[in-house]
Amino acid sequence: MAPTVLICDDAIFMRTMVGDILTQAGFEIVGEAETGVQAVEKYRLLRPDLVTMDIVMPDMGGIDAVRAITKLDPNAKVLMCSAMGQQSLVVEAIQAGAKDFVVKPFQPSRVLEAVQRVLG
Amino acid sequence: MDPSRYADLFRTESREQLSALNRALLALEQGEAMREPVDAIFRGVHTIKGMSATMGYTAVAEFSHELESLLDKVRTGEQGLTAELMDALFAAADALEDGIEAAREDDALSPAMKRVLERLHDVAGGRATAEFRVARPSEAFRVTSEFSAALGVVDATPAPVGAAASGPTASGPTASGPTAKLRVVQSASTLLPGVRAFMIVQRLRELGEIIASTPSVDVLQAATTPQRFEVHLSTSAGAAELERAVRSAGDVDEVTVALSAIAPTAIAPAAVAAAARPDFRRRVTDVDEGDDLTSTSERATPVAARTRHVRIELSRLDALLDLIGELVIVRGRLGAITRALALPALQEAMTDATRLIGDLQTEIMTSRLVPVGQVFDRFPRLVRDVARQLGKDVLLSIEGKEIELDRSVLDEIAEPVVHLLRNAVDHGLELPEVREATGKPRAGRLTLSAQRDRSSVLVTVRDDGKGIDRARVLTRAIELGMVAPSTVQLDDETLLRCIAQPGLSTAEQVTDVSGRGVGIDAVQSRVRTMGGSLEVSTESGVGTTVTIRLPVTLAIVRALLARVGNERYALPLTHVRETMERMPATIRQVQGRDVLVLRDEVLPVLRLRDVVRLPPGQEPVMEEIVVIERGDRRAGLVVDELTGQEDIVVKSYDAVRDGMALFSGATILSDGAPALIVDVASLL
């Protein structure tokens, strides 16, 4: 069975792109979220194998969402999506429980490497 | 992956972000609570930065990065907000918009973008930090030291998640036991090497306790170039396990592990303390550490949208509309054939088909409806700019944003409304001093509203300015022969007719004195081609109201079919109030003119035959009357016969532009015959 993914980003553009990369690699996108709050709710519902999480989102940022998701499920596998210049935020996200990160602009190979690492 | 596939998506979404950004800028300028708009602006710029970087649109990425850095300072309160900065931010939003439209791969900042950035930096007093360039080694030192300095001022912070506390012992380094020394070399291509280094350190903490690290953990964590570093830790883990842990953090080129059973002699307390201290310098949101999800979502509920959306290209919706239009015509024809054949089974099937086609039509029309807010939201910015340019104070309020119109109507309506708003600010509203002198508040009130009125939508632009100078318009109108020289007073209808004349409206001296007129003719002709109508009411010193009445949809409208002689005409129901058979007593002669007495009203009577200039035919035995109305004006329109009601598909009709004011379009009737659509409003 294909591993399931929840994509969290407030930009459709980014969700589409991440979704395309992962779909082509054989993943199944089971949900998308536009805000941190949605991300946590959908995680609770869908229990995906992997979550990709943008850092800056309305409502609740990605870092707080990671914190909430990790609280729900200590084994949650969250991959942060970061822009250049967000180094300290990524560190914070990792401390909050994210397993790895990728940097925008995305290169498919790097995204997949990170995903492999996260899923072990 | 071919990013060009995403170019459309990029532009569409960037435009949305920009419009949200402009809204937030306005909210900020109007002194609403500071944090929300600033956060929204920051997010918008951030999202655009991410998308443009992904597309390889360097100029937009770089521009939005600089803007973001500055906004971050505003957000943290480091940079105060001044009027100059607001202006510069508006200019930046415009430059960003132009940049997005013009974006190409690997493009450089345009001169305009550079100017705006310079202005921003001037206004903000010095350059915003340029973290985007941090990747360049030459700047690494500056950023690193800034980063460390920032770390130094962090308040006491809660214990880090899964850091030192999760190590084998929580009470400081063990005094004896096996240790390991690791040398790690990060890959040259590592992105955010500081984070990777931090992850390596974190993985190692899970296996033991860090005694020392060279460079120190906080320097590593802030590194912007790939690092070679050494970590000394107290651990009982084996070499393979340690290497695996390091590699699992990613982007590691080389790891060498040296195990030792001897107790460490040199402990570096500073490095350990630093290693245990998380970086809380910046936060994305202000949600408190202790907040649980419930409280956060409560705070966030107003924004939560539950419906699912799919994006469709507009051209697809248009194609669907065309198809349903054709289908509606065919349905009419099939209906006629079915009635003629009178086969029960066919009739039954036809009834089902008719219902399904009707449902389909409703669904398609509904899917095309868009709240007017989508277009109206652009106007506050426009009004602000015009007002500022003219030195006027304007309070714009927008009502009825949620009213829905067909996408194509909405697209068409934007330009006329812009015209009316500009006019109101330019010619209607007075300068603050003038207003004050006449006892009005300094700021002029301008209202743009939308409301539903049966099958039409009214869009109203109302100002509390000086109103149109009827006397001056009258003088000009008499000079130009538009009204009889004996006219003493212009009513609203005649006034509109006069100012909507190209000749009068563009005459500069009238424009200056009369206070209005520029482009009203353009507005009116545009509205008329949409099957709508325009009304104006104005009072000297009190203000002017212009109302546009529009059908909810352009493409398919319900119409009465009227026969005159052998010709048939379609009368859209937008302006039809009621119909009646002509009884001998209903039409009377008053002062040699036909009038219709309807309940307690006396209405003028028009004959469609005369209006369309058909030769007088044989007086029919019985005529029918359509009561048409526009605003407060009504009239009876006499036709030979009303043959029914039909959904008609409006085909645009070029003659309208050439001043043939009577018809707003043409259509194909269900029997396949063409018919002209009468612009009923123009008869009033």
C-alpha cells in the first residue's frame, strides 16, 4: 500500500507542487490543509504516514502545528518545508518534533531524500 | 519537473495574495489593531517569495525577500510605522504586482523595483537585513555574529523538547565512562547547514551526552555554510550506531568515530550550556507555549472555511455556459416538436429532459456566481490613491460584498464602477477646507453598495459631495440644443440624458463646474450593453447617487416574447413589472395623448410598433400591454400579442455600440427564428 501523505501549506501552488512530486514517487496524498489548525484536525482524522508542513501559515503556524501533532501522536512523521532564511525557525520546528526539513525552492530529489529519511 | 506548468497557478495565487496584502495595508493605515494586518502582510509576502523562488523568478523572489525582512522588523516592533513607510509599502505592493506580471526565469530586479527598495530602505532608516543573501560566504560572519548576539538576549526559556532532558542523565556530564569523538563533514550542497548540524547534535544527544563541540553548538546551529566539526560525547553506543545516527540527519559527507573508554578530563561547561539552550529568538505566531489546540482553534474559528473547492479555468465555465445556452435553445425546439406530435411517451420523456436541463442550467449559472467583494476589494486602494493625489479625505464604505453576480457581469462592471468612484472623489467630494466651511465633516463619505432586487442587482455609488450643478448643465444643454430653450428645470432623468451625451460630458468647463460628467457616457453605454440601466439622483450641496441596475447573469435571461406584425421581440423581465390585456377602458386620451390608467396611477403609453418603426398595420382586435419600469418611472408598452416567456440566450450585438440604443442584443428563439432583444430601460 502506498504511504499516505497530508500536505500542509497555505499556497495552492506549493501544495500542488509537493503533491505532484510525491504522487509521482508513488505516494498517496490523502489530504491537504491550509492552516495549522486544519493540519492538526486532518492529522487527527487521517493519521497519515507523512506530513509535509509549511512554517508560515495563517491561523496557527507550522511549528505550533507540529507541536500539537506530536502531542497527539509522538510517532508522527512531519517534514518541514522552509524558505531560505528561516534557519532558526526550522531549528525550532525540529525541537518541536519535526523529523526533517526541505528548503524551497524544492528540488524533487531532495524532497524524496528527506522523505526517505523520515520514513526510515 | 517543468515549473512552467505552474506558471498560471503562480500568477493566479500571487494576485490573490496581493489583493489580500493590499487589504491588509489599508487596514493597517486605518489604524486597526496593528498585529493582524502586519502578520497578514508578512504572510502574503512570504508566500509570494516561496512561490517565486520555486519558479526561478529571481527578481520577485529577491524583492519579496527584502520586503519580508523589513516587515519582520515592523512585526517585532523594531521598525515603527510612519506615513512615509505606509506610502512606501503601498508602492512596494504595486511594484510586486508589476514584477509578478512580468516575471521571467532568472530575471534581475527591474529599475522600478530597485527604486522602490531604495525608498523603503531610506524610509526605514538603513537596510533591512538581507538574509536572502546569507548563503554567500562573505556575509556569513556578519549574520552569524548577529545571530549569536540575538541568542545572548533571549530570556530564560522553557526546557527544550527532546534535548538534554531526554539524554541518559539529566544532571550534567558523567564524570567517568566511555566517550566518543566524532568528526563530521557536511556535504557541500547542504541547504540550511546550521539546521542539519543541529539535527546531528540532536541525534547524538539521544545516544549520550555532549561534552564539547568545536565549534560550539550555537555557532554550528547558526552556520550558513557547510561545516566540519567535532563533537565529543559521553556515550556507551558503538561506532556503527553513532555513525548511523549522524547520517540519519542527512547531508553528511564523512563521519569518523573514535571511541575511548577513558573518562573525559576537559569539560566545556559553556558549550554544554549552549547546547542545551534552544533558540527562541523568533516565533511565527504568538501562540503561547502552554496553549493547547483547543484554545488556539477557538481563537481561529472565524476564518475556518469548511467547503471544499476545486479551481477551474474560467474558459471551461464559459464553454459550459455556451453549451447550456445552446441546449436551452434546442430544448425549446424539442418542446415545440413534442407538442406538435402529441405522443404521450415522448411528452413524458420531454418533461423529464426539460426539468434536468433546467437543473443543469441552474447549477451552471450558480457555479459562475462570484461575490462582488472579489472586485470591490480592489477599490479601497484605488479610492485612497485618487483621494491622496487630489488632497481629499475620503471615507469609503462598502456594503453588500456578499451579493453574487455572474463572473462575466462582474468583470464588465469593474470599469464603470471605477469610473463612478473616480468621478465621485474628483468632482463630487469637496476639499476638506471647503467641506469644513460648509459645515460638513472634513472627510467625504463615499459608499459603494450592492443589493439584490428581484432578478437584478443594484450597484450604487453614493457621495455626500456638492452634487451636480443643474443650472450649469441646463445652460450647456440649451446651448447644445439638447433640451428645449424654454426648459427651466432639469429632472434627474433629463439630467442623466444630458450628462451622458459625449458632447456635454467631455466639455471641460462643464466638467469643472458641474462637478460631474466625465465618462458618464462611457459608463452608460457599457452598462447598456450588459442589459442594465443607469439612474442618477443629485442634490446640490448634499451629494450624488448613481445606481447601476444589472441582470444577475448576462448570458441567459428570462424574457417575454412580444409580436408586432410579423416580427417578434424579446423583452427581458429585468424591467418588466406586469402585463395585461388591453381592455377598452384601460387606455384613455389625456390632452391628445394615450395614457394608461393603472389602479391609481397614470402612465404614459408607448407602442412597440412605433418604437421599432414598423409601418402602421391593421389595428389588431386585441392588444396586450406590458408595464415596464426603471426606478420610479413606469410606462405601458403596447404590443400586438405576447406569445410567451422563454429563457433566451443573449448574443452580443454590435449595433448597440453604434448608438442603436433600442436593442441590447439578439437571440435565437426556440423555434430557430432570430429575434432582437429590446432594451426596455431605454424606452423610459
